[in-house]
Amino acid sequence: MAIKPQVLANISDETLRALSSKKVLLAGETVAASLDPWVPEGFVQQAPREAVAGILAQFEKNAPKVHLSVDGRLFDVTRIRFAIALEGYIAWGLKERRKGATILFGGAGTAHTTNVSILVFTNGRVTEIDEKVLPEASSTYFRDVMSPMVQELAIKYPAARMVQAAPLENWNIPGVEYVGDEALKGLSYRPLVRVFNRRAAYVVPGGVAAIGVLFYLAVTTVAWNNYSREVDEYDATMADPTITTQGGIDTHFLDAMTARRQYMDQPRRQSALAEKAAGIVRGVGALPDVQILELKLPAPSVNPSSQIGITVNPEQRPQTQQITADRTPDVWISVALPKTADPAINQAKAAMTVMANNTGMSLRLAHSGWREDKGRRIFDVEGFIHE
């Protein structure tokens, strides 16, 4: 009888102690993924995965790869084999390339959040990877946050097929097909690989290592050469004058992942954000004719010096609680309001005043934080929680 894998979406002493299966599927906060070669602090790099379909395409210069890393605390766990859900999503999405562009929602839920991995496949390639943290699926406001996320992607990719995969529960959204475990078929459960200085070392029991000496040549001839080739390609790519003269790899996505790592490393902040989500949705939703397009917890990392300085503090907070110029935001909110005759900045300040008083947060209009779209104005607002 096959062993049913256990899903691990976040890591704490409690969740690690609760592992009872010899097979564990990693999803959510346990894995970081990027189309750029980068490893968040506290994570351990894994071998990159091909992000393009077809053997020949994989040998093209600058063929895309998905760079994966796992939480380093997983290496404290013994006698368990792991698989990464994102590997299954990537393989499934590339196989479905003949069906056109595809947006796949994967991930897993925890006691307080739903971690959603979003992969976009176009022309047989992974072209975009994003991660969202939504409220738990059982909460009354889950759909208030989830539905705008799906709608925004439908607008951005109008011809794309949308699918949702396990271990997420079926959201039952029109236009989104639930493929369940189909996107996880063929996953291989194995011990994790620890990489030191971009060179591989396998963590195995001593007895297995001794037996493995007999197979040293067979194992290293193909596997080591393949990995070394990828390392050399990475080094050559990073040293390419085309990249270095342009200032290196774009760090926008990397900054967002760093913010997520810092968020995960602060249990009290994580709990505060999760508990605050309901009040934020209710407080913002009290604005007449407002539509919440997106809510990000935590907020993406930004350079405070790039802000335009329009801030609003809740009336109940003393002046000493006002946000400072160098503080990074806790929450990022995108809302749409019907366009009024007032200038956009005045409308933003009026709306932010109501939201600040309803939520108890200080608010700051993000850099280039408003735009007009079909009779409405969309405002991007950063929130600062006062604990």
C-alpha cells in the first residue's frame, strides 16, 4: 500500500514535530522559487529546474530555469523523503503547452493563511512566478481577497486557461478548472540535497554512504557533470557584460522574496498580520463603492526614499506613533474607487483617512500609487500596523 504524503506548508517547532509520514510534500512557505538565480537567507539551494519544454530548447543559450530553495530547518529532520509541489506544477504546465497559455494556482493552506503559488506558462515556457498569502480558506473574507486576484490575472492574460491544483482545496470559481492531484503525478520523493558554495553534497546515513562508494563512478559521471555544467553556465551568465553593465539582475522580485523571508522569521509579526487581515478587509470595505483588488501580507519590499510622502495616520493614534520615513510597510493594498471630480491626490487622501480610522493603521500612498481605468481610480496603498 502506497504511503500517502503529508503536506508541509510552513515550518515551526510544532509543525516539524507533527510530521508522521515518511513522505512529505513541500509547498507554501517551505519553498522559495524564482526565475532569477537567488537564495533567500535561511534557505538552501536546490538544483534548478528546466522552465522550457523540449530537449532542444533546454540547450538554447539563456534557456529559462526555475531556481528553487528550501527552508534550511528541513535538514534537521531525518528519515523523511521530500518532494516539492512546484516541481510537479512545472512539469505538468510544460506538458500542457499545446493547449495554449496557462495560469496555474498551486500551494497549500495553513491554520491561518492560504499560500498560493502562481505560475504562468506561455509558448512552452514558464514566464512568470508569483506568490500570494491569502486568508485561510474557511474564513468569511477569503473570497473577498481571492476573487480580485483571479480577476486581475484574467484581465492581464485574457486568452489563458486557468487551472487550480492540489493540495489547495477546490475554490469552485467559474472559469478555473480544478486539476487536483494531476499536477503532482510523477513526483519523486527523496532526501533533500544541501549545496555548499554552489557545489553539491548529499546528506545520507553513514551506512548508505559506505555502500554508495561502490557506485561512485556511475553516480558522479552523469549527475555531477550535469550539475557542474549548470554552475558554469550560471557563473558565465552573471559575468556577462550585457548584464553587469546594466546594473545586474533586476532585484524587484528578489526584494519581495526577502521581505517574505523576514516576515517568516518573525512569528509575532506573522501572527499579527494574519489576525489583522479580517479587520483590514472590513475597514477598507466600509468605503462606499470600493473594490479591493489585492491585499498582500507582507508588503513587497520597497525603497522608502522613493515614496511621495502622502501619509495618513488614524485619529486615535498619538503623534509619536506616526510612521517614520525609513520604516518598511506591513501591508500592501490595491483598491479601486469611482473617479470623482476631485484631483486624484485629494481623493486618495480622503479615502486613506477613512481606511486609516477604520483599520487603525497608518497609511502611505505608494510611489506612482494611482492610475485611472475606465471611469475609476486605482490606488496602491501601504499600511503600517501599530502593535
